[in-house]
Amino acid sequence: MHPLWILQQSTSVKDYFVSTPWAGPWLSGPQELTWSENQTRQHLVPDSRMSRSILVIPALPFHIMLRSHESHLFSTAMRTMFIFFGMLFTLSNAEFQVSLLKESDGVVTGRFADSLLLSLPPCALATQSVTLEYNNTDTNESKTLVNIFKVLPCRFRRDIISNIENNGQFTTSRNLGYQVTNLTTGSTYRLQYVVGAEKSNILEVSTRQVKDPNQIDSGLPARSGAMVVITVILSVSMFILLVALIVTVAHSLGGD
Amino acid sequence: MADGKGFTCLMVILILGNIFGAAAGLALCALAIWVAVDQFKLYPISGVSGKDDIFAGAWIAIFTGFAFFCMCVFGILAAAMKSRALMLTYLILMLIIYIFECASCITAVTHRDYLVGNSNLVKKQMLKYYAADGDSGSRITLTWNKVMKEVECCGTDGPVDWIEYNSTFREKFGTDYPWPTHCCKRKNNYDVVNVEACKNGQNTTMFTKGCFNHIESVFSRYTWAISWYGFAVLMFMFLLLILAMVYYLML
């Protein structure tokens, strides 16, 4: 049975934050969290990526039970979990990941000459406003963009959208990342998101250095095999024919 | 030596060979006309670079193909009439045409190597001339727009070419649009599907493959038509001319 702790109580009486188990070999499938509220049972199925996120469960009093679909060993023992105050469990380090967008994220490239495409902070920090701090390591100037956007919320059942569909009546869209603009070409930057109390890791990346097209060497790359074969054989045959014609004419004139 | 079974046999072979050679020469003429017409409209890429001998070879092959046809018909006549003078004329003229056709084949395949051996020349030309002023600039721009639209591609090796290198396009229009809007997918009414997404480089709203594969395959197709088929015709004519010289010696 996986222990659950109340992490913190929010200021509103109705909300509790509960830890979820960290991923382990016995928890490979989707988990189901059930609680009962005034004799009615509620449950939600978070998707498997939310094992490190924070869930909000309204109302009390409640019984909490975590059931794993994968293993029945832990499933049906009804045990009332009591609140363990003072046993705060650190869910994870307070850092989340930020990275450049790559081709697998659906863009051609994340590095332009004067802008960069960054991934978004995780949806667990939803509705909080995001600040970006970055620093040009060459000139050592820092810049902070305050409250650039609010983190987008998760949805309980996350559908995979692989296309942007626009049939003229509706458009579905998805949010890929944030574009940092007005950067200088060919410089290295260190970027970090700050969302409330959480900071991301520091991403060190450089913008593209724009090259001069006159430096491209557009001379003959190599002679292909076809060219060599055709040239050699045709030249030899031309020579043979010419010699043969001269011999023929000479022979016929000499023979007369 | 003038009559005999071997002699008659050789005469028949020569006549049949000339019939076949006439057909082959006419086919060469027709194929060279196809290359010269340039259905894919890629001539400006080779024309502006100065390496346009694929098409020069095609023009030469039109004339030599037709000349082979005429000379082979004449050769039938000369062999049937068993005339030394006619056979000598035939031999000398065929040799001259042979030399011209050799030139066509060799130059077509050499210039193809210059143009599309690797993507550098096409890329440099695109970066320099796309959106440039002047006659070369407008021809290259029109050609690239057509290719990007029809083949659904962007840039030479990919859209990254536009942001990796400086270009006339970037100098003229700034960095707001990293690549031309012809790289973006369009609806049937020619509106761009999503301009902002295309500017950011989202895969679903723009073309991400490079155009060089198409350009290389077109120029290669033209070159193989002129140089390899011309080579085949010439090898046949070589044998035919050797036989004709033997026949001349027997006359």
C-alpha cells in the first residue's frame, strides 16, 4: 500500500494537497485515486505522467485510497488513511526542466538567429504567471521578462493532438513553447524560468551564427563515374575511327 | 574481290545496320527535343550559373540525331549502289557527325556534375539570387517559387538553409520572416494556412523537405537522356562505320 501524506493545507478549508507515489516498478500502469465525500464516491484517473504532480482534492471528511490497475495486491484493502501532520514529504526537487524545442516537438528548429523557442513549464504549475530571466554570457547583460504568460492548465484526460485541424469551422491548436525574441546572433545565453517559488534549470544555449553564403564552395565537387566512362570511351572510339579512316583512305589510294 | 558471298552478306548487314541507325538517330533527335523543351522549367538554375551545357548538348543532339538519320539513308543508297565515291563521302560525313555527337555527350555529363554533384552550387545561387533585383534575380525567384509550390519543399537541403546563411532575401526583408512564405502550406484558395505558425517553423504548417532532391533528379534525367542514349547510339555507329570501312576496302 502506498502511503499518502497531506502535503499542505491551502488557505481554503476545502482543499487538500496530497502526495502521490513516485514511479516505481510496481506502478507501471495508470493509477486511480478514489475518495468518498459524504458517502458518495468520487474518483479520477490521472494519466501516467502525473505521478510527480500535485493533485487537488476538494472537500472533507474523506477516505483516500489509491488503487493501482496493475496489481491487485494493493487494491481492495479498505484502510482509512489519517492525516499525518508534520511528515512533510518532499515530492521532488523544486526544479522543473526547460529545454529548446526540437524536431520531435513539431518545429523545424528551436534555434534561430535572433530568437529561441523554449519549452513551456509543466502544467502542474497551472495558472501561475511566468517570469523569464536570461543572461547573455558574452556581454554579460541580463534581462528579466516579468509575467510573460500564465502556465496553461492540464486537462484530466489528455488527448493526443497530432494535427492542427482547420476545416473552416473550428481550429484545434496546441501550445508548443515560448519564443524569446530580440536576441543577438551567435551569442550564448543562459535562460531560466521562475514560476512563483519554483525555478527551472538553467539552460545554456546559443543562437545561430549567420554564415556568409559567399563562403560556400560551389566548385566542382567530384567527377562522377558516368562522366569518366563516357568521356574515356568516346574519346578512344573517336581516335580509333579517325585512324581507321585515314588507313582506309591511304590503303585504297595506295592500292589503286 | 567485288563479288562473293561474304561481300553480299556484308552489304546486307550494312543496309540493315543503316536502317536501324536511321531509326536510332531519329529517336535521339526526338529525345533531345524533349530535353530542350524543359518541361520542369528548371533552365534558369543552370543558365544563371553559366553551366547550361546540358541544354547546349541537347541542341547539338537535335541536329546530330537528324543528321545521323539523313546520313544513314544515304548510306543505304551508297551500299546498294556499290559506289566507292559515295561510300567515301558517307564515311567522312559520318565521322564529322560522330565527333559532334561525342562533344554533346561529354559536355552534358560534365556540366551535370558541376551543377548537381552536391547541393552547394544550387544553395549558393538560391541564397544570392532569390529576391534579388535584375534579370537573374527575377528568373531565379520565379523558378524557386514554382518549385517550392509544386514539389512542396523549402530551401535546398531544408528550411534551415534560410536561417543558417545570410541571403539577399534576409537583407531585403529582415528576420521577421525567416523563410519565404512559399515555404508555407496553402489552402486551395492560395491563402496561407497559418502565417504565424509558419514563421515559427511548425512542421504541420510548412514544407520541411529540401528541394535539391527534385532538382538533382530532373537534371540527371535530362543528362542521362542526352549523354547515355547518345553514347549508346555512338557505340552502334562505331561498329557500323568499321563495317563500312571494310566494305569500302572490298569495293
